[in-house]
Amino acid sequence: MKSNHMNAIPLLVLILALVVTSESNAATYRVKDQVAYQKVASKLKPGDTVELKNGVWNDFEILFEGVGTAEEPIELRAQTKGKVILSGNSNLRLAGEHLVVSGLVFKNGFTPTSSVIAFRKNKTELANNSRITQTVIHEYNNPERFENENWVMMYGRNNRFDHNHLEGKSTKGVTMAVRLNTEASQNNHHRIDHNYFGPRQILGSNGGETLRIGTSHYSLTDSFTVVENNYFDRCDGELEIISSKSGKNKFIGNVFFESRGTLTMRHGNDTLIERNVFFGNGVDHTGGIRVINKRQTIRNNYMEGLAGYRFGGALVVMNGVPNSPINRYHQVEDSLVENNSLINSDHIQLAAGSDFERSAVPIRSTFEKNLIYRDVKQDPFTVYDDVSGISFKDNAINGAASFQLEDGFTNQSFDMQRAENGLLYPVAESSLDGVGANKDIQPIAKEAVGVAWYPKPAARATFDHGEKIQVEPGLDTIADALKEASDGDVLALTAGRYTVSRMLGLTKSVTLAATSDEGEVELFFERGALFEIQQGGNLKLKGIKISGAEAPDSAGNSVIRTQRRSMLENYELIIENCEVVDLDINHSFNFLTVAKGTFADRIEILNSKFSNVTGAILSLDKESDDYGIYNAEYVTIRSSQFDKVAGDLVDFYRGGTDESTFGPHFELSDSILTDVGGGKRNKSKSSMLLHGVQVTEVAGNKISDSLPVKVLHTVGEPVTKIKNNEFIDTPKLEISELYSDKRDTAHLSNNVYRTTE
Ligand code: CA
């Protein structure tokens, strides 16, 4: 292999590719493959440029090293921006001085190391004064959902990351992090600007932050990182969109669009948060700014339509821990919150997190000239502890009923009007001049960040945006139609009997719907599962009757299951006006079985009937490691009936003590359960087991001849409401607190127990 022949070709390429410019000794090397790159990579001089040929570069681990100068940096760029695709197991490390990288796209693969882009070669050889610009990382995820990886890791000093597009991270680990782990990476003065942080789905665990600066360990060290004019679009990973964990950072002029979570000053002092705009549009868990630590300034920010609560509210000022360890909560001291507008946002929380441990209230802090407006004229403030250490001055709120913070506020009705910059301001009201956010804020547009040559994803409904495909009764007509279907299509089933002889694997969104009401659509299946939701799959069933009578006579069948291995993309499952019968050919026949490492954004069962089931309806209990991971975000069951179900209606498990997720959420309303949970194989001995669910509503149900409903509270101040239910010949609800000696925090009202004898 190592013949002269092999050596000769790259040399020839090299000679042909070398273009010497007339002004200086700087060279442009046009390289067409990895061998050619390696030839030039070790001898780059100031002013040199390496240009990667357009095309797909597979398994290319780029090490870009050199010492350029401010006047003559060394460049690595795509021949044409966006036309150089790094795929397979590729990544990029840079080390040296004055390096500039531009125009690359990472997609169709994942990094073999722990990051896609690292501003270092190894622990001691870092990049300084260097820049990554106009680069895309799109769904470049390890296939194993909980394999921890970070896309961009900034080390060194004076680096810039700008006009990049990061979209679709679905594995555990931050999208981007600034590290301060050695002295050479501290006081770093990095600049992160004009980037498009595209949608990041709910992770269902800690580790879903979009941007983190520092770690608790080095949090009393200054970073001086500036995060400016970035657009955060639906960054929903977890509670913290941004976690600032070092000193003297600045967050200026960023837009947060429908992003769940908050910009959190988790650790570190002297942060400035100015001219940021948050648009929640009422989306669940959209939050604003969370204040912790010393000398923080939150000035001239605009928040509208934020629905988040608790630590995820529109503005949250936390309590600290006296003499806090470095990784807990430092007291808020000498901080300033001024000239912010909080519009139609549900929650402002002061002294939040107050408890036996977090007893250090905010001190020597000021809250002034803030404008609070809600159409509903309700008080958005919750005060958890003594706030006499905050001085309130010249704030305005629009006529909130029974407002609790009288001093330092004017509480009078006023109206708002949208200005040309898209933001709301009080209608000509001179007394409010100088209160709230300034009129000169110009929220950065989505088009002004990232790159122009790579599309930014628009919002789209999961289901029913495609074509309608008519399907006739018979053997495998559904399987045939499914092969032809595209994402968003509807298979319209004519009345009659359908038999499915094979498992239907779903890698797209599809709806199966009865055409009309001229007769029943009846569906039988002959494999251990009718549907398997695979990567990219979503399923909606409407108006269909499904029978398990022809399923194999073996234990553990399911009507629907997820793929058996880890799945990156979250899925949705909707069952509407359906009837499911005879899941009883053998024991442990579930309606839905999920695998570990899979996650549903939502599961809904509406107006449907289930009877004769030997397993569970929804078995969501596969994350048993107690890492705070779970299997579904929203589970909703409404106006449905369940009759003779041997297992649980739902077995929902989120173990551990982690507090960084919003869910799981569970609702059961206006439904009838008869003889549920009583099978001898049902280990939970319940009709429903909700372990560590964060938001629960069980209301208006009639539960007869069933095992008890069991609720186990873990952490995170779960909100549990159980009301207006009738329990007939069914034992009392069991609610317990696993990690708290307080009385349980469930809200129970108007539940009636009867026995018939
Ligand atoms: Ca976190």
C-alpha cells in the first residue's frame, strides 16, 4: 500500500492547488480530499487559506492548527459556503492563534468524540483570537439519545462564534458551552453573536441546555463572555435555555421565541442582561429571566406572553442558601431590576425557592421603573419570603385586583399599543414615561442571524398537512397504502374489515381515519404489534375499531409499540373516537409499550373505549435508573372508557431527584374506569401509578371496582389536583411524598367514595 504511487498523487495535487498571490507569501490551498488536507495542514502560515472542495466529506476529523496574526489570519473555508458537507463521524478542532473557519455544514452523522467543534486540540493546546462563522450543525446526533455530547465547546480566549446555525440537537448535553476549566480559558472575553439557535426538542431529562457559560466549580471566576443578537427559536430542551455559571457575562439584544425555560444566572456575579426580547405566545413553560447571586443587572428587557411558573416564570428572583456551597444557591445581593416590561406574562416570583435550606432572602437590591401589564388585571407576583431587602420604586401595574406590593407601584388601568418594532407600549400616558422597556429596542429578526443559504424551520402541525389516500378493506391494503404515504398524509379507510399481516413500522407522521359514518372500520392484526413507531414516526387514529383477537397467542403483545432501541426524535400519538377490544388472547397484552430511550411529546386518548385488556393501556415505566429521565411529556386522557383492564390505565415513572424538567404532565378527565388494575400480574397493585409526575389533573372521573390510584411525589414541587371524582367499590387514593417529610402537597377536593355491596 505504501508505494511511491500513493505518495505521488497528493504531491501532484498539492502542486496544482497551490496559488501564490502576488502581494505576499500567503497561499490558497484548494484541497479535494483528506490526504491533501493533511499535507498542507502542518505548514500553514499567516495569511494562508485552505479551501475545502465542494462535496460530501465523510469521517473527516479536522484538526486546524496554526499561528496567524490579526492582520493575516489563517483561514479554513468551504469552496462555496454551504456546499461542503461534513458527514459520518466528522468533527473539527482548532488550536493556535487567529484562525477563521467558515461555510461548513455538519449533517448526516455524529461526532466520534464528545464535541463537534472544539476550540482546542487537547487540554493544553487551545485556540485564541479565533473565529467560527457561517457554519451549520444540523441534527448531528449520536443515535443513542442519552450518550452525552456537546456540539460546540469554546476554550481559550478572545474567540468569536457568530452567524452560525445550530438546529435539532436531540441527545443529552448542552448545545454550546464556554469552558473555564483552566487558567488559559478564564477571563476569556469570547463573543457569541448573530447565531441561530434553532429548535431543540424536549429532552425529558437534565442536560438539555442550549448555552452554558462556565460550570459551578469555576463560577467565581470571570468569563467576560458577550452573548449578543442571537435568536433562540423553540429551544425547549429543559428548564435552562441559557445557564450562566461565571462572572461578568453580558446578554444583550437576544430574542427568545417560544422557548421553554429561562435565561438563568445560575452561578457567578456581575452579569448584565439588557435589551433582550422574550415572546412566549402563551406556550407552556415559556419563561424569562432567573436571578441568583451578586450584583446582577437586569435592565430594559421585554417579556410578552410567558406562561411559565415556579423557577420558570417570566422573572424569578431566588432565595439563596446561607454560606452556600459553590454548587448551591448564592444569595441575591446588590442587584438591579429596572425598566423591564412584563406583558401578559403569568408569573413573577420573588424570594422563590424559599425553604429550610434556601432561607437567605434578597438584600440591598432594587426593583424600579418596571412596567407590568396583564389584560386579565390579575397580580402576577408571588412573594415567598421577606422581600424588605428589595427596594421597589416607580413601577407601574395596570389595575391589578388585590395587589399585594403597594409601595413602589402605581396601580392604575392603562392600555397598550403595538409599536412599529412589534412591541407593546402604554398608550400616550405621560405619567408612564420612563417606565418599562425603551422604545428604541429593535428585536433581531430571524433572517438577520445564522446564514442566508440554509433554511430555518417553520412551525408546522405534526398531522394532516399532506394528501388524502383512500384505502379499501382487505388484507394488507393498509400496509400497501402506508408504503406510498408521505409525511402528513391521511389514510382514509372505507367501512369494512381490514386485516394486517405484518407489523406497520412508522417513520413519518400518518393518520388512519374512518372515511365517514356509513359503517364500522374494523382492524385485526396478526403480529405481536400492529404499529411500531420508529425514528420520525407519529401516529393518529380516528374513528377506528381495533381488535386483538387475531394477534399471536403469546404473552406481551401490543397494539402500538416504539422501536426497541433508543430513538432520537420525539413522537406524538393521538387516539380519537376509537374502540379497542379483545387484547386478551394471552396475558400482558398492552395497548402501548414503550422502550427505554424513547420519548413522546404527547399521547392523547380522546372519546375512546377500551375493553378486555390483559396488560396496561399505557406502559410508560421504562426509565427505571432514577436519573430523572422519563418516557412522555404530556399524557392526556379525556371522555374515555376503560372496562376490564388487568394492568394499569397508566404506569408513569420518572425516578430520581433531579429538578430540571417541566414534565411529565398527566391529565385524566371525564372518564369511566371499571375493573381496572386487578390482574394478578399487575405489580403496581394500582389502577394508575404516577411516580414523579410534575403536573397531574385527575377530575370528573367515575372509577369503579378498581385498584387504588397511586401518586408518588418526588421533587420539584409537583402540582397535583384530584377533584370531583367518584370512587365506587375502589380503595382510597394513595398519595405519598418520597423525599419530603412535609404533608403531601396534593390538592384534593370533592372526591366521593361509595360502596355498593
Ligand atoms: Ca440543567
